[in-house]
Amino acid sequence: MMRISITARLALLAVLLSLVTSLALAGLIWQQTHDDAIEALRRDTAQQTDAFAAVYRSGGIPALAQAIADAQADDDSLVAVVVDRSGARRLGVGPDKLAFAPAAEAFRIATLGATGEWAGQEAGIAIRPLGRDWLVSGRLLDDWERTQRNIERALLLAVLLSLVLGVGAGLVLTRYVTRRLDRIAGAVDAVAAGDLTRRVGTAGGSDAFDRLALRIDGMLDRIDRLMAELRVVTDSIAHDLRSPIARLRARAEAAATASQPQQREAALAGLIAETDLVMRMLAVLLEISRSEAVTRDTLVSLDPAALIEEIADLYAPVAEEAGLRFVVAPPPSAPALQAKLHRELLSQALANLIDNSLRHAAAGGEIALSLQAVSGELRFTVADRGSGIPAADRAQALSRFGRLDSARSLPGAGLGLALVESVARLHGGRLELGDNDPGLVATIVVPV
């Protein structure tokens, strides 16, 4: 079975809509003109019949015969005949014998005669009694039918013209749609061939194709960004795992060649520590991948204040052991607040921020965990009194494996803030870094 392309279907649809519209309009016009013509014929027939009846009442048959003769001289479509009860003509303009039995009627369209020149001729007539006879008055439909045929021909011409215009409109529409679709297909094919810089672009309007182009370009931007991040991650993994693996090998060699039990145990302990570091690095990478693979459909309605309290209960003892004061400040209206959140990933992101504060905050300082609802947004904030991050270095701190010089002596892989930013994007939000004078303020902003 032959399949018709979308563009061909659009062209056929345009032609069909044009044809249906033209036929409906032509039918409406024809019906209206037909009804108006019939009504005009009825009025003329009634007026003519009333005039002949008035002449008969004032002057009798001779005056009526003269009036019919005068009217016939000016109107060759006239029907005005006096017939007896059997329908035979006594005087006037009409068939020798009617094709039907006369009876009083205000108006009807009928075939007048059955023989001769009047056979088959239709007229719009009215029938009035004249004593023992009948007056049949009206007009032949020849002129009316000619007018109707002219109207019908004009309407048919209009339908054909509309059909031609519909075909033209269909071809224009097909050309337009094909050009826009080819533009989109060209960009997609170029990206599939490896050119990640290719974009669809818009035509400067706001139609459906431009909206589709904007969404495709947004998707391509995200793919380009993800591919760039993938290259960075691949390079970073190769670079950052080189040192831990080299240390693992050195520790293993030290343990294998150690002559003293104490040296062997120290080497094995270092081997375990290096192994834990590599495993943590891989675990965080898996968490980031998981957060980027999760869809917004998995978000559920949660009480953010209850989530903050759970995290506070978990980390308050840890902060106290590190010599830090842990403060939590949910908003007063928090118990009645609900939002669409991913509990596990958001908890992991806040835990990463608190872990960073525990590592970088000075002993005796303070870590503050707070929740605010401002202008349709939830702001999950972790603030500390550590060294902070200079504004010029914050972009590097948010990148994967991005480690500042001041943090290279501390354990870690530079993936914590990257995970937090990924979780914020999952919720349609963002991660903001600011100054706490001194210290760092990290805020996960999530739209309610």
C-alpha cells in the first residue's frame, strides 16, 4: 500500500478544506437566491392577480380581456387566462386546456398544459374564482430559470477558481512546511554526523516551528554541554586516578617488600586508605550520573522542613565532635509547606555541602543549615565560617574534579559541588555560592 507523505497530506488537506468551504458557500448562496427569487415571483403573482380581479369587479369580462391584452403587450412571460370549471380556456393568454383541475390557490408552481406549445411549460400561478369561472394568473419560469442557471454557472466558476486557489495554497503550504522540516532535519543530521555546533535557529517569528526549533536547540545545547562534560570527566578521571593508582602500586610494593611487620601493616593501611579514596570518587561519579538520569516525574510531594530536621539530627553530633556549632533554622511556616522533591538526591546534596563545611570550617566556628521560602522558591542554605571560595574560583569549584589549590592537601576528588549542582538542575533550580564574611554560603534554590 502506497504511503502518502506528511507534506502531501497537508497539501491535500488544504485543497479539501478549500473545496468544502467553496461548496458550502456556493450552496448557501444558491439556496438564498433561489428562495429570494421564489418569494419575489410569489409577490408579483399575487399583485398581478389582485389587479386582474379588481378590473373584473369594476368592468366585468370585457374590461378584464382588455387588461390582459394590455399586459401581454409589455410582458411576454405573462400567464393570464380565464377557464371554466373543466379547465378549458375562455379568454386570455394560456393553454387551451389546463393540465390540472382548477381550484383556488394563493400560489403554486405547476405545468400549465399537456398539449401544443404550452405542453411542459411551468409557471408560478395563483388561481381565483370569477363567478362560475376561474382566473389563472402568473408568469412563466423561463426568465427565472435563465437567471438561476446564470447564478449556478457563476457559482460553479467560483468553486473551480477556489479549487485552483486551494491547490496553489496547498503547494505553498507544502513548500513552507517542507523547507522548515528540512531545516530541522539538516540540523539533526549534522549533529548525528558529529557537528555538535549545528543549530536549527528560528525564522524570527513565534509559530509552532520556531517553538519546536527553540526546544530542539535547547536539547542540542544540553547534549553539547553533556558531551563537553563527558570529555572533561574522561580526561579528569584519567588524570586524577593516575596518582591514587600510582600510590596504590607503591603501597602494594612497599607491603610486599617490607621486612618488618610494622612496616607491612603501615603499607597495608595506606593501601586501604587509597583504595577507599578511589571508591569514594567512583561512588560520587555514579551519584552524579544517577541524578542526571533521573526525570522530573520521580519527584514527590515532601515537607522540606521535615527533611531539614532529619539532616540536622544526623549531622549535629558530627559537628559537635569536630568542635563546631551546628545551627538549623527552618521558616516559621515550614510545617504547612509542600514541594516536589527527590528525597534521596536532595539529602545527598545537602550532606555534601555539610561535609565540605566540616572539612573547611575552622574549629570553634559555626555551620548553619537553613530553609527559606521566598518568591515561589525554596532556598536550602549551608553556611560556614571557613576560608570560603573567591568569586573568581567558583566556576572551577563547580566543575567536575575541580579542586582549588587551597584544598589539594585535603582528601577529596573535587566532585561534591558538581553533584550538588546536578541535583539542583534536576529540580529545575540552581546552586548559588556566596560570601559569609568570612566563610562560604552555598544555597540550593528550588522552585516550588
